[in-house]
Amino acid sequence: MTEFSGTFKEAIDKLELFVAIDFSMSPTCDYADVALPAPTFWEKHDLVGTGCHPYLQLQQPVVSPQYDRKSEFWMVRELLRRIDPEKARYFDMTELEAIEQLLKTGGKETEGITLEKLQQGPVRLNVHCSFGCDCHDPGHRNSHPKGTTFLRTHKMRESHRLSLIFRYGVAASPLRGET
């Protein structure tokens, strides 16, 4: 197993039933008692966010789910319908309705963000800028309007040079003396 080992594997082995949900037959699916076929990101609606940047994005399907794939939301709703019908009523909605509900109840970070805005493209969360001020300006790169200067370390300069190589190719790279 390449995906997990040690304590995690020991915990899984203690389970009565281990179910994996994935769009490919991963090592985790191989190890599972049951593997459920999830749709790829091309086949479903989803609300996407990451700790790497302060934006939300609506993932939208470009093709219908292939074969017998059902969305994770559908799977949860159907399992609840069979296990605890009383709780299943909380999932009596479409995926888009669930995303709207998450946006409405997500607190100050999602205040004013609507499904309609997300359908147009990524939307910035209502969070502080990386300098910790209240300006909410995503454009801060190397300096801040309040006068704070962002200091680049040697490692960051090297990383910037490497990103230029990947963007423009080795022939016009700063590593060859060109900027």
C-alpha cells in the first residue's frame, strides 16, 4: 500500500466495513471492502476551496456522469434514506441548493457570495489580506499600500526564478542572466 501505512492501516483493519469512494481504482479502493465509483470533477457540481489561496470556485460538470457513477452528495443522501430516514430530510435538495445553503450559512467569510457569482468564475472569500490588514486586497504581491514591504528571502528568489523557467522556457530564463 502506497497511500497509507502504520497507525492509519491498523485503524482501518479494526473496522467492520471499509468503504472507499474514488473515481479511479486507487490502492485505497483495492484495500477497501467496497469501492463506490465517484464521478470525476468533469462530471459534477462541487464547491472548491483551498488553504493555498482565498478563493471559492464552483466546479461545474462538462459531461454527464459516465457508467454508474453517482455524486458523493447523492451517496450520502441515499445512505441516510436507508439508515435513518429522519435525518435524510436534511439532504432533500439538489447539490446546487446545498451549495447555496453553505454559502448562506458560511459566516462572514462567505457573506455576499452567491451561486450566481460563482457561476461566473472564482470569488474571493471575505478574509484579511496576507499582510493581516482589513483591506481584503488580493493584489498585494511585494508591497502593501500602508507602507509595509514584503521581504523576499533567497529561497523565494530562487523559487521565482524557477517559476519563470517553467513559464517562459530555459532559453529566456533569469538563470542564464536574462530577466
